[in-house]
Amino acid sequence: MQRLVINSTQLENNQIALTNEQLHYLKRVLRLGDGDRFLAMDGEGKSWLVAIAADSAIILEEVLAQTELSVNCTLLVALPKGNGFDEIVRCCTELGVSKIIPVNSDRTLLKPSPNKLARWRRIATEAAEQSERQFVPKISEPLDFATAVKVVPEENTPCYLSVARSSSPHLLDCLLDQKATKIVIATGPEGGWTPTEVELARSAGFQPVSLGRRILRAITAPIFALSVVAAQSERKPLTKGKIYDGRSC
Ligand code: SAH
């Protein structure tokens, strides 16, 4: 069934007042008419089965679903060149990220134009609809790396810094060693972090981690990191005493 993210301010008395843009999408693009149903979601955890009635949607019932990760993951991503960030936002939204903070780092090659942020938020909304999530990840204004490492860490929130070519422990091992419900992972730009940035992050409490033996592109690294988080968060716990032989799932 078609999903559409609405703003909670559009809700009134069991009805959703649809915007012209939403009406155009539902009626012209999807060719839905009065009485046709779709799923409306507020992007903050609530979904409803609704039916179109003129320029609004009538709420028929609340839909309960749980497709979110059990761990709240914030990604701090050094902006890659070109439109690479679009792909990061799309894929990491599908994988379950909670928040993405774009960062300018010492070796970030391009500064984003102001309309980029609106574009990334649109991509996150579409990807959340498509992947049947209840939450649309927040995409914050770009921050400088030095500011981000100071303001992002919170109490009881392990923060990891992905560093290529290092002898740091693997992200998966670090995740398996803790039970936090909130984590932060930072991934660098094409040229990697500068030694000063690694030191800055370390002293702000970020633990350097490896994402494996190969060197991933700046676009692949956050997608891989989120895949590890999602797999770890959703795996079936191993039954005590039973030996996992790699074939029996
Ligand atoms: N040009 C750099 C690599 C940059 S890769 C070099 O040659 O060393 C871009 C970013 O992806 C890195 O800053 C890091 O955050 C992440 N990354 C890529 N591969 C990684 C790996 N194997 N382990 C940890 N982080 C990795």
C-alpha cells in the first residue's frame, strides 16, 4: 500500500488536510480517487490507514508496526564529493539510521549549497516511506568536524571513529561488547581524517574502529557501518550451548 509522510500539523479531528503537492501526487501521479486508501505516517512513530475524501484524508484506524532498529544510531559523515551524500542518505535511511550529521572536515573537498539540505531531507522522507519505517531520520545542518565531536557525544552513548589502515578493533566487536541503546559513528572523507582530527575525536571520547581490511570509499563506509549496526541489532541471539555452524539459520 502507498505510504505518504505528512506533517503532524496537518492532523485535525480525525482528518488530514492534504497539501496541494500531496493531492497532486496522490491524485495525478498515483491516480488515486475519493475513497481510495493509503498509509499516512507522521515520520515520528505514528501511522494511520486513511481514505481520500476531496482534499483531505479521513483516518480509518491507527496502524501499529515496528520496523525500527533497537539501537538509535547517529552517523556523523564527512561530506563526500559530488552528489555522493544523496546515496548515503538514501541507503542509510533504508538501513535504519536515526540521524545523519553532515560534517565539513579538513579534507572535505566541496561545501554544500544551501538547497542541498532540503534535497537530503526529501530523499530521507522518500526512503523512509519506501522502506516502511515509522521514523524519518533527521538530517541536521552541516557542522564543522571540530564542533561536531564536541557537541554530539552524550552520556551513555558510545562514539566510534572509523579509521582506515589502523589496527583498531572492528566496529562489530565493539558493538558486541556493549549494550547501549544509542551510539554515534563517524566516517571520513575521500582523503581520510587528518591526524589532528583523529586526536581531536579521541580526546572528545570517540573510539577508533576498523570497518575491515579493505579501504572503503567515503560513500561505502557509512553504508557498511550502518549495515553492521542493523545486523547486530536484529540478529537472533545465539542459544547458549548450541554451536552455530553457519548453515542452520
Ligand atoms: N584515502 C584514505 C581512505 C579514506 S576512506 C586512505 O587511503 O587511507 C574514507 C573514510 O571511510 C575513512 O576516513 C574512514 O572513515 C572510512 N573507512 C574506509 N575504509 C575503512 C576501513 N577499512 N576501516 C575503517 N574506516 C574505513
